[in-house]
Amino acid sequence: MTFTAHITVMPLKELLDPQGKAVNESLHNLSITAIQDVRIGKHITLSISAESKEHAYQIAESACQKMLYNAVMESYAIVITEA
């Protein structure tokens, strides 16, 4: 079966997010002041061939651990759907 892994990688909350801060300030300059904080991350989509949803999750997690995120600076979340 084919599954789709939706991976969201975000900077750790404890770390500064300079890109998010710049966007937040720009939004305020555009008079969009109700937004209090912006955090900018990555969305990665993988198409995975696997025998089960659980196996697809394991493959996606392995990809995250080995390459797609930096454990020192980022966290990730995975959602698996059937393609």
C-alpha cells in the first residue's frame, strides 16, 4: 500500500526564531496586531510504500531521525494517511 507521511518540523520553543520574529514584526507593521507570536517551520510530505500504517510511520520516523530534523534545534510530528 501507499501512504503519505505529513511531517511538521518546528524550532524548539526554548530557542529564538528570528524568521518568525521578523514575520511577526512585519505583520504588526501592516496593522495586523492581533497576532502575538509567529513560529516558522517546515512541512515535508513523503510518499511511502509499506505494508501497514504502522510500518509507514516507522519509515517516516527513521527518515526524520537520520536526516529531516536537527535534534538540537527542532522537534517534529508525523501524521500518516492512506494515499
